[in-house]
Amino acid sequence: MKDLTSALGWGQAKKIYQSFLEPWNDGTLSDQGALSGSNRGGAMASTSSGGDKIDCSQCIWILTSNWGQREIIDFSEKNKGRMHKKIDHKDVAWIKKHLVSKILRPLCIREFGSVHEDVKALCRRIDAIVPFLPFTLSERKVVADIALTERFSLYREPCVLKGPEDKRRSFGNLHLRSTRSFASYSAECYDPMQGASGML
């Protein structure tokens, strides 16, 4: 967001940020490119001078970000006695109070405010923040086993020596099998900052 603002200037970037306010405030989205009176794909629409109004009042908007990733990891490590186990509804309420409300929401407000003071209004319209917690040891083993099985299946196909470099494989027609000990070894390579990809 900061890079976008720097590249466009606040005057232009503000129009992009303000475009979020319409669906979040009014439950509608203006289709400026639609012809007057058209109804694309059966979407509910009403004609206005600003373009077709698409009803999105029942939509759930999901935003993803790596904001707070370090804070989540540090919080989990500090409270690993409670975080590195099966979490029940009491733990969820505790995490919401001590991690989401006290750490992540203030951080979100600061990040929006660092772009421009006016953008803080977006944060007030976020109903829930769901932190992606680091995997527990048992979760790491499960994820590692699934990921390794999928990766090994690629080598059952013939080798690929031509085409885009990222699609080439020097080995093929191999039947590899992931063992429990190898999955455990892979799970030990887990880095919370990298996620599942760090185990492959």
C-alpha cells in the first residue's frame, strides 16, 4: 500500500482506497464499465448515473496480509504451553482478547495510518481478524507428509527436458514413497516465517 501510494501519489491512490468504502458501507459495487440498464450474469443491478449497482450486501470480503506475522510467531512462542496444543473454544476467546484485540488490531490501524490518516477508516470496517498460527508439531508432520506425497507424484511422469525452465524435470518415471521418518525429518525443517514451503 505504501509503494502504491508513493507511485501514484495520494490523490490517485485515494480513489482506490475510497472504492472499498462503497461495498463495505452501502453493500453495493458500481460497475462503471457496464452499459446503462444491463444486467450481467443475472447479477442484481439497478441503473444509476454512476453505473450499474451490483448488490454485494451478502458478500464476505476476505483480505489476506502478512502484517503481524512476526508478532503472531513471537506471541505463540511466548505462550507455547497454551498455543502448541489442541485449541478449544476457551483458547479461541483468550487468543482473540490477548493477540487479536491487543496486538493485531492496533498494528492494523498503524499500518493503514502509515499510508495516510484517512485510510484508518478501512480498518474500522474489518469485522474480524483471523491470525494464521504456526503449526504445532503434529500439524507439521501431517502437512509435511501431504506435501511430500504431492511433490513425489510429480516424478512419476516422464522427465521434461524442454520448455520453460521452471517446468523442466531431469528425472521421471520414478515411484518415490514418503516414509514416516522422512516426513518427521522434513517437519523439523519447519520455519514459521516460511510456512509449509520451508519443509520441502
